[in-house]
Amino acid sequence: MKQPPFLKTGDTILIIGTARARDKDQIEPAITILKSWGLKVELGKNVFKKHHQFAGTDEQRAADLQWAIDHKKAKAVLIAGGGYGTLRIIDKVNFNSLKKNPKWFIGYSDTTILQARLDKLKIATIHGTMAFQFTKNKEATQSIRTLLFGEKINYKLKKNKLNRAGKAKAEIVGGNLSLIYALSGSADDIVTKNKILFIEDLDEQLYHIDRMLLQLKRSGKLKNLKGLIVGSMSDMKDNAIPYGKTANEIIFDAVKEYKYPLCFDFPAGHIQKNMALYLGKKAKLNVEKTKITLNY
């Protein structure tokens, strides 16, 4: 796995929109924060465009993504916001220049599509808060700086009764569960064997969580993991007749026959305290009865 170079003062970071439209006033605070880190900020020329719900047409968003990929000086690319749209443009761009000049791409949710493609290219990425959310939680935003600048990070997590004890050392892959599901059978279908899988999701019916987990299981993606980290499963929906299990319980049931370490409620995903994770970089996961740690 190629790791892009860590950032230093004076480096350039780009902001582009690959999905839902975001207004200028939503992005300006992020620009201010990035500059306070000593970084130079450049914006994609279409980042504030609007086409229905999208940040410009497919062609405009693809053009900005291609610009970011090919940018010779930039060391990192921050996605403006999520929603939906990256899947519509992922096959419209050429990633070849990243093989020689890898950059950090930062985002989550809809950005899972882009992170899956970069994983295929053996380029590490950062799962973390997007530009429009930079003021939501100071600690979460600071965790992105920590990862970008290559500083040590050690997460200490709260215990959960559904956790399963164990140790794992492997690359983390994954992201948004619905997007992982959407990639099934495609060129960007994720490979989970001997990896630590991370999943999170938002605003899904509980029965659909079960359906997605069964798909992952039946396709072999849950069998040969080194570990499983479950982030926030936020704002889950139920039918008039209750499904009978929480999202975490559905996930636990899907993997209860396996032996690898299992960690619930990792503070990442669709929550304000969305702590950053490297994807494609080896991590150490240690799940014990009274404490859980994750570090790189």
C-alpha cells in the first residue's frame, strides 16, 4: 500500500465537491481552519456550482476531481460534502497520475466510493470529517490534522457488551455500509480478506441493515477478517411492527460464529465527533473486557 507523504507547513490542500451541493458559507470556516494549520488552500472551480442536488453537473464534478488528481503541488484533497453523487463520476476520471504522485483524500459517507477506488490502486486515504462540517466538533477536526501531519494517534474507546475480545494488526478497509453494499460485484468491490473492516451508516431501515450484512456474509466478506470495527449506526428506522433487534445486534448476529476481535461504537461516521481513521494503513486493534485501543 502506498502512503502519500505527510503534510508540513506551506503545503497545498484542495477542496472539491463530488456529491451534494454546498454553499460558500458552509465551506469558508474550513478554509480558515486549514490556513491556521499553515496550509495553502485551493478550491475546485466548480465547487460551489449547483445542478439539482449536486455540486454541478456530473461533468463539472468529474472535472474538479480530475483536476485534484492531476494537481502537481497539492499534497491532500478534502471533499466538501457527502450526500450522493460520487458513484456517478468515479468512472469518468483517470487515476493514473496518483500512482506516481499519491495524495491524501479525506472524507466519509459518499466518499467511500472514492476511497474504495484508491484502495484498489493501493493508496491510503483518510476517513474523516468533510469540509462543511469542520466546525461541528473541534476534536474530530483536529484528528484530521493529526493524521495529515503524521503525528501519533492512539484511540482509547469505551467498552460495549457486544464487543468480542482479541488482537489484530492489519490494514483497515471499508466505510459506509450502504456504499460498500452498492459496490458489490463492481470493479471497486472491496477486498476484506485479512483486513480490519470498518462500517458505519445513517438513516437506514433495520431490516435493510440485516439485508446488507447478509449480503456481505454470503459473499464471503465477513469470514476471513482480522477484525471488525463498527462505528456509529445513527438514526436507524424501524417498521410499524418492530424488527426486534438494534443495528448493533444485527451486526453481532451476522458475525457471532467467527473468532476475530469485534468492536462496537467506535466514534466515527455520521456523528459530530467523527474521529479520523487511516484506510489502507496497518492499525493495531486491541479489544479487552475493560478497555479497547486502536493505534497506527
